[in-house]
Amino acid sequence: MPYINVKFTKGSATPEQKAKIIEGMTNVLRDVIDKAPAATWVVIDEVEFEDWGVGGLPVLDYWEKTGISASASQNRN
């Protein structure tokens, strides 16, 4: 029974987008390794910004330092 764990920062996806992620990940395993969707588990974990780091920095500091676009970080509230 496959188990897929998707993690991203809190507020990065709407409920509708999460549903599409779950469907899409399930379909990948069905299409690539012939796993039954009913046997595939997908779990989405939303991580608080202060609990996520990249490049040795908290993610918000990293985004500021690297000049990430507003559209990529618009759901940071």
C-alpha cells in the first residue's frame, strides 16, 4: 500500500488545490506502477513558516534574501 507525504508551508494551497494534488499523486502511482487508487494514501502536511528552512535560513528570510517574487509567496499570511 503506497503512502505519499507532501509537505509545504502553511497556506500554500487552497482546499481545491490540495484535492488536485491528492488526485494527481494517486494517478501517478496508478499510471507508473499500476497501484490501485483505493490502496494509495496521500497525506498533506502544512508546516508553519517558522518551522521551515532552506539555504540555512528560515524560509521567509531566505525568500527576502533571494528576492522571491510576490506571486510565489502571496499565501504567506
